[in-house]
Amino acid sequence: MKGPKVKTPALTSSKRERAQVPAHVFLLPSERKFPYKRWRNGEWVISCADLRDAIRLAAAHGYRKVLARAQKIYAEKCGGKR
């Protein structure tokens, strides 16, 4: 199976490249913001580092719902409270 062209959407600032990534990779899929998954071993997996970045950015820019969702996922999947 051939993987996607963009494997780390957190490092991509191009709207065109983010449009190629599935919506489930983002915490705010309607705007393709706050990516928290990376392509590894043939599937999209949660990245704890990207979740930490999403928590920090959501808090800084006032995205309360995104912040709450990111914190919940981080606590469940990354074994910690942030």
C-alpha cells in the first residue's frame, strides 16, 4: 500500500498539502487546523508531541473546545495530564 504524500501535517503550512490529508488527522477538521496524527507503518497514529503542540496553540489562541478535546485525548493515549 502506498502511503500519503504528506506524512507529517504538523510540519506542513501549505493549504494545498493539508487538503490532501484526511480530516480525521485534525482536531479542527473543518479548518484543517491542529493536526495530531502522523503516518507511521501504513496508518495514521496519534502523536503525543503533536497533541502537546495542539494543546499549547489552542490555549494561546482561545480554541476552548479544541483545547478540551486535545487534553482528553492526551490523558487517554499519552498517559498524562497536560
